[in-house]
Amino acid sequence: MRKFAAALKLCMALLVTVIFCVTAWAFDDPLENSAIFTPLAPKTLLLDITRSGNRLIAVGQRGHIILSDDNGKSWQQAQVPVQETLTSVFILAGGQTGWVTGHSGLILVSHDAGQTWSKQLDGDQVNRLAVAAYQQAVKLKRAELDTASDPARGKLQTELDDLDLALEDAKAFGEEGATRPFLDILFLNEREGFAVGPFGLLVQTTDGGDSWTCISPAIDNPEGLHYNALALVGKVIFLAGERGFARRSFDRGSSWQPLETPYPGSYFAVGGKLHDIILLGLRGNAVVSHDSGDTWKAVDSGAKTNLSSLQMLSDGRFLVSQYSPNLLVLDDQLSRLIPLPWTAGIAVSSFAFAPDGSLVTVGVGGVNRISTPDFSIKADSP
């Protein structure tokens, strides 16, 4: 029995060793391994799509970036250095340069219209940037407090306490590793850009992404609310997030003004034209402003699922996607969302128009192409 027990223990030890070795060997760090080429990439989860000239570019899970040069009829995979989920893509109008954000604090760049990509930033770097930014903000606030008059000290002390807590949070994220994703990215030109994510994450570049700075302390957000979406409307940058969070910047991100909106839930997309601004949120909620964010009103919406993206149609109305099969049209007065009768996908996260006028949506189940989309529904339809 003793020999049997000893042999059994040895077998168990060997089994544990083999399992450990196999597991260690099988793990591929998604930040350090290139995306795998597969013909199924256009059918997997895709989260965003955009157009660059005659090319469509879509991004999604496992580092998949797919390209189409024939109006979305066929797709090829780009060369991507990571296997992380990618969340947003931005290509400068008429240019070859674009950026993609993803999980683990990723920002990728391409200089050949999306054919090949390289890493500009990852979550470990982001964590170090955040700690440095809050350390500097705490230092400056303490210096301001030291020279402040008595009436101002109470407010400054509260601000310092908030910054101290934010610094501790930034250090905690650093200990956890590259855990925070970027959820959206916006570039004003080839050099100036911003990317946003959860827990008040906001970074900026002024050199095309060669270097990045964490500017989270520039926004008053003591609760660390998530930032979900960015948009440039005219010359104003709009930022939207959870629990009704909305900000705007008139000075290219140097300062951010708080906006009071009538919906207290999360916003996932922002866009508009001229002075008309639209915020899309949870469970079909949407709000609109006709004065660049000074005042807001709720949009009449029969939608029940989360609204995900928007884009202006050629006639000036807005097409809106949701995480369900049907798209919606925002009427001329920006007061009602009207569902279209045809199916655009399973659950649509984003869409783009191909050069031939076809509509290409992405989301659960990958790409869906509608060759002759009909948006002729009337604004006064029931």
C-alpha cells in the first residue's frame, strides 16, 4: 500500500507539473502577440467601422482589423501587432493616417490607410502617465493652498482631498496592470488627439501619438465616472460618459465646461452639426441641444435598447444605430427617433456608408451590408 500511495503521489505531482507547463505554454499575451489571420474575422464581433477614401475599416475582438476596397462586398485582414479587443477607429478625412483604441489601454496607429498597424501606447504606460499627472496636480494644488486666503482655503482643501484620492486610485491601477480600456478616440488634425476610457481616463497627444499625456486632472470628476465618447462638432469638442456626464471644450482640450443634461444615465455616443448636439444613451434615451450644449431636451424615443452611434444622412437627418436589428432615424426637428422597418444586423454597434451608397453595419455577428438602404420613412410616421 505504501508503494502504491507513493506512486500515486508521484503521478499526481507529475500531472500537476504537466498541467502547469501546458497552461504556461498555451498562454499568449494578447499585448505581445499579433492578431491571427482567419477567414472568419468578418463574422466575429466588430465594434466600430469607418471610411477612408474608398476603403472601409472595421475593428473588433482578438485584434481583428478588416478592410474592404469594394464597398463591403469582400474583406481582408490588416497586420495588427496585438490580439486584444479593439473598440474604436478614427481615420483623418482624406488621409492615410489613422488610430485605433482597445482594451488594455491600447492605441495603435497606421500610416497606410489601415493596411498595417503599430502600437503607440499600452495600459502599463497609461498607468505611469496617470500617476505622474496626479502627482503634479497634487503638488500644484498644495502650493495654491499654501498661499490662498482664508475664504478660498475650504474649497481648495476639498479639491486637494479629491486629487489625493485620485492619485491613490491611479497607483492602484498601476499595481493591477494594463486593465483599463480606451473606448473612443478623436483627432483634430494629424498632431492633436484625445482618447478616453473608464474611471475618468483621458489622454492627449500634440505630436500625432509619438507621445501622450494624461490630462484627467483637468476635468472635475471626483467620482471617477467613465468616459465613453468624443466628438468634434464645428470647433467644439464634446465628451460624454456615465451618469449623465457631459463636457465641452472651446479651446482644443485646455479646459472643459460641465453640461447639465436631463438624463442621469450613461451616454455612449455624441455627434451633431453646427449648434445641434445629440447624445445617445442607455435604453433608448437620447437628448438634444440646439445651442451647442447650453440647454437640452429629451428626444421622443420608442427604443428600448442602448443607442450606439449616429451619422448624418445626405438630407441632413441623422441615422442612429442601437444594439438590436433595426436602425432609427432622427426627424428633421431632432425631436423623435423613428425605427426603420428593415433589419440592419443582429445588434449594431456602428455603421458606415460605402462609396457606392451601400450601408455597412458592424456588431454582433460581424459585418452586414445593405446594398440599397431606404431612409424614406416620413418624420410624421406613427
